[in-house]
Amino acid sequence: MSGKIRYSREDLKAKISRLALSKNALSLQLSELESDLEVHAAAIRLIQIEMDKVVEERKGVGRALGKYISELDGNNFQYKGIQVTEHAIVQYVLRGLGIDPDDLISEMFKGSDEVIKQVGKLGDGKYPMSEGLQGTIVDNTLVTVFNKKEIKK
């Protein structure tokens, strides 16, 4: 013999039949996977639409909250028609001007060690602070600071 493998006609037909079945099975699997892909892509599009709605809703809530905070803010700062909250001003001072909040807080309470002890004993109320300021403490939290001159008005 010459070293070539020879198949009988029946063996070749059987091999071709198996290959055809394999090709059909793979084609069927491919069709199923393509169908699944379309279903998942549609689901992703729906999720994206819902996420976009949530983002827009949160933006609306943020705008409403900003407006509400601005209304609560007794000062209602404005610049060329734009409302500016005290929170925005504080963030600018801390982040924009680079003021360290711990340094600022230390300065606010400078010389107030006795006052801090009183807060621990007396609780909520108005207490003197540094530089002629007075602070309002509620639930052990400094909630606002007034210039003593403003209080007399």
C-alpha cells in the first residue's frame, strides 16, 4: 500500500452525514445565541432608558433641594441672578481657597475650652465663641454662628 488511508463509500457517507449534523447543530446553536443576544441587548436598552430617567429625576430633585436650601437660607445670596447657597460658599472656601476645615474649626473654638465643658453639662443652647461670635448648639452639634452685634439688632 501507498500509506494513504482509504475509506469505503459507506464510511465517507457516514462521516459527511455526521459533519452535516454537526454543522446543523452549530447553526442552530448560533441562531439561539443570536436570538439571546438580541433579547439581552433589548433588555440593556430598557435598563439604560430607566437609568437615564433616574438620573434626570435625581437632577430634578437636586435642583429642587438646592432651591429649597436656598429658600431656607436666611441670607439668599445671589450673583447676577444666580442663587448661591451658604453650602456652596463654604465649599468654595474649603476647596477653592484651600482652607483646612480643621484649622477653621480650631479658630472658631479658639479660647472656648470652658464653653465646651459647659455644653457637655448644659446641652443645647447659645454659647460664646471666639472673636465676638456666638454659636448655637443642638444635639451636641454647632448648627449656626452669629456675630454678637447681629443678635442685638
